[in-house]
Amino acid sequence: VTGVQTCALPIFAAGSGALKLAGATTTIQAGAGVAGVGGSASLSSAAGDISLSTGTSAAVASGSASLTTGASSAGHGGAVRVAVGAGASGAGGDVAVSGGDVSSGTGGEVSIKGGDGSSGGGVVLAGASVSLTSGAGAAGASGGDVSLLTGDASGTSGAVTMSSGTSNGASSGAVAVHSGSARGGAGGAVRVSAGAGA
């Protein structure tokens, strides 16, 4: 289903019925703008769930799901925002991003990267509790790596900062860097080093 004008194209199911778009290739796309802003595409639900998924495959890789904004030749590209709605009580909803599990081979990667530019874009992870965990390895195999690094630059490369937040009424949080325990060999090393200079 494709919107061909520069306004949003509403697609809905009447009443409380479910809406399903299925086919070999299904596209929801807003119209392009010639001299102004292109149209918007919105998926929303008053109370029910929204699911975006590709079909299953028995013989080859399943299809990919892509959520992108259009390119702009005269300004910046549009933003992509994934957020949980506010609630009145209880714990807030979670946002989970994970790579694919496999029974044999290497699990899928999760990559979060700032955009390239005259100055590279930053990456900010913030919250009451932020956890970065790599995938577990099967018996005899290695777990995945976790890397924190800035992009290369012809000038000064970006800095990496690890710090706890400021507290106005109690102790601030600790910063701990350690390797995991090992039951069948030596524990992993912790190395902190500065880069080589000219």
C-alpha cells in the first residue's frame, strides 16, 4: 500500500477488527515532496498491539524489516523515534533490541552508530539502569564481544566517557570495570591504555 500524495495516507480497520497487510512485498510509504516536506506515514493503535514482522522461511533466510526515513538533498533526513508511551502507574514499558539467535553459527549483531558528517554524531545511552550484554555462547564456544569506541577522524577523534550521575541528596553511583569469573581457565584481563602518538 503506497501513498502517492504529500499528505499522510490513513489505513484503518473499522470498529475493533484487526488490520492485516500481507503479501510477497508489503510497503507503507508516504508520498515524496517536490518543493516541500514529504508526507508522513503513521502506525498507531488506540489500545491494541502493533506488530511489524517478516514471514517465516523453511529453506532460505527470512525477509528483512526496514524502518527508515527518506533522504533529503537540501536539508537533513527525518528522524526515527522508537518510544514507549507514558503510563500513570507501575513500571514503564520496555524497549528491547536484540540480534537473532541461531542454533549453529554466530548470533546476529546489534549495532548502534552515530551518523557520519563534518563532525560525527554522538551515541547517548541514558536511563535509570543501562545494560549492554553480548550474546551467550553454546558449550565450548565464546560469548559475543561488547565494544565501546568512537569513530576515526582526520582531526581529533571522539572521547569515550564512563561516569555515574550526580546525586543531590545521597551518594552517587559507582563505576565498576571487571572481567567475568572463569570455572575452567584464567579470568579475563582488564586493560586500560592510552593510544600511541606520533
